[in-house]
Amino acid sequence: MLDDANILITGGTGSFGQACAAAILRRHRPRRLIIFSRDELKQYEMSQALSVKDHPCLRYFIGDIRDRERLRRAFLGVDYVIHAAAMKQVPAAEYNPFEAVKTNVLGAQNIVDTAIDLGIKKVLALSTDKAANPINLYGATKLCSDKLFIGGNSYAGNAGPRFGVVRYGNVLGSRGSVVPFFLESRATGTLTVTHPDMTRFWITPRAGVDFVLQSLERMAGGEIFVPKIPSMRVVDMARAIGPECAIEYVGIRPGEKIHEVMIPLYEARNTFDCGDHYVVMPAFRFFSPAGGEASCCGRPVAEDFEYRSDTNDRWLTGEELLRLLRDL
């Protein structure tokens, strides 16, 4: 589907964007691959690894999803959009709430409107487990963003772009995450953990990119795709990374949960088990997906189903974690 296509990645210089761009260039022959982001330094650094000379289809496009006119210019002639731009640091969002809303909510609206106006074929937005039953502003803005993208199918009508969402957990090794923090802190002899029972969902960058590209191909519009991924206690992760280090518990930070949820109880009635992933279909359907129910390939889950990091049936061991980190 992506061969000879024009593809744009918002937030393209982030951890996901760089991994996704590299995967697309390895596996496909796009006509254009547009890296859309607002940081010229990150674009310069990324262009050293993925140069226009080696990959003539690449375009590095400075812009902000808050700026609808610039977004409109970037979207001209584009077939598929992968939306990864976000303000995602929980403390930063709490301290700068209006800025988080401008990027995560109003930016999402700009993408929906521009995609409809310019006839984009598909838009797939990246979400987070923090959008399910949110307790912090970041999660709340991403829940709002998810609903804007799902509702965008109704705005587009039967002939318009199709919008979908991918929701997954923490990415191993991503910038600003706990794994780099633990790796850097080992030299001090002490690793700080917020709570001894805290659990999180974990996915590797490669698995995240694979799941996004698969979901982009299979989506018919209106779905939230959720991969089946393992959980791990944060303290077990710390002990695996720094077995010789002392563990210091510092308490839960504002806006944190002890356990994360990817499919809350209220979404169970619209959730289908598709083997290696779940699909949450839209509760409200005012449009007819172009592919019918093609993306909804599984069986309905139980009415009391909830996909939580503490009741997950898949868990990472310390040895498995270290093996995954070596392969990053």
C-alpha cells in the first residue's frame, strides 16, 4: 500500500517517527516520505542518519500542527498520514496545561480538518494507555484527541478520509522514559522507583512501528487498535537493569497511576479479540467504513473484560527485558 505513495509523519523526528521512517524506507518505495516537525536541530540530526542524498524521496518539513496553514501546505498531495506529534511529558503538561491542549487537542482538530479538505486517504493517530480512564492532563488531552479522530470519520462522510487510532503502552528506550533513566542512574549505585507495586505495559520500538504500519493497512475507519503486549513491574525492571544497585522508593508523582489500563471496562462492549491484538470499534457510527467490518476480524470479548497492566496474562522476565534492550 505504501509503495509509490506519499506519506507524512507528524512528529517525525521523535523516537517513534525516526524508527517508523527508517522502517518505511527499508520495506517500501514511497514516492515521498515527509518528516513534519517543529525542531530544526532534530531534523538536522535525523538527516545525518537518513539523508536526502541516500533517500531522494525524503522531505524534511519544518512546521507545527498548531499552524493550520502550514499543515495545509505540508498535506498537499499526501496519501497517508501517521500522526505521532504530541506534548507527552506528564509534568510538563500539568505545568503548561494550555500548551498541551493547543498541541494535543487543537492540533488534532487541525489534522482532521486539513485531511478532509485535501482528500487524504487515511490518517492513523498514535495514542497512549494514559488516555484510558485518564487522571492527568496528558491522558485527558489524548482521550479528547482519540475521540476527535474517531469522530472525524463522520465529518468526512462516506467518501472522505478514514481516521483510526493506535493505542499502546510505554516504549522501551524512548527518550524521557524510565529505561534510559535507570541506565544513567546505575553509576550512582541507587535507582529510584515511585512505588513497589507499579506495573506498566511495555513494547519495543520495532514492535510499535510494525503494529502501526499493520494497523494503517488494515484500518477501515473508526477503530482503536490495541496490541497484546507484556507487563512488568517497574521495580523488577530496575533490579534487572541495576542488580547491584539499591532501590529507593520516592512515592507516586502527581498524575501517575499504580497500574495502567489500555481497554477500560466501558469499552468492552465494543471490543473484539483479533488474536495478537484487540480492536475497539466506535460506540457511535454515523458513517459506513470503506472496508465494511474488515478490520474487525475477531470475536467479542466478555462484558466484564478490562485490559490492565496488573492483570495481564503476559509478563516480561528480567532476562527477557535485558535481551530486548540489547536488540534496541
